[in-house]
Amino acid sequence: MDTDLLLEADNETIRATLLSCSEGDAVNCLSEEVFAQAKLLLVKEKITGISIQLVGDDGYVIRQVTGKRRSELGTEEFNDRQLAVIKALEKVLRHCQQEGIKLVGYSDELVAYPAGCNDPSQASIYALDIDSSEAYTGADSNSELMKI
């Protein structure tokens, strides 16, 4: 069932509307402000199975958001927390580059060495094994990754 929210619906009206919906229902928002507030409340109230739609003047849906549990995401997809961790890792790698640290993968080990070390034979003298908490697996050691 579709429910329309007024152009200037307040937080309590939006919250009450969202909480009264059943799974599969859609809430139509006629303004960007109400749509943004409804999205925030959808997350805050941990409501799943309900779609929030921003409807344009022409009656067409411009944007839509549906609340889902993390367990409902496909196992092949990254969830929002995993994407945040990847972004953090990328930030750490930028810091490594800025501080003159290079990383290299050897079989099942991830190793750091000073960027100023140009001679690969000397790199092993200064290299430090990185504790990757089993998150890193060398491509040579994982035959499944080699098929990609």
C-alpha cells in the first residue's frame, strides 16, 4: 500500500507513518526535505521492508530507498560496513605512500619495506612482516583466486 506524506510533514508524522507501514508498503515523499528526513528515520528506527520514494511533480519516482537487514544483502555484494573498511584501508595505504612505506606480497605474507630501498636484494634486510589477521592471501597460494 502507498502512503503519501505531506510536503511539510514533521518528524513525528513521518515516524508514525513509517511505523504504521507493513512490509512491502511504500511511503511517497513530495519534497527533498521530507525524503531526507524519512531516510534518517528509517535507519534510526531500524525499519526494514518499507520503501521510501521521492516523487516528482509529474508523479514519477525520482529516487527510492528500501530498508534492508544486513543479512538480506547478497553474499557476493559488500555491505556498507565492509565498504567503509575498504575505504579506511585505502586511506591507510595512502598514508603508507606518504610516509615512504611500500608493501609487497610474498606468497601468503604481506611485507612492508622502506620506499627508499631501491635494491630488491637489500629490501629483505629492512622488511617487516605485516600481521594481516588472515585478511590477506597471496594470489599464488589461492588457486580459486587464480581463476578470476
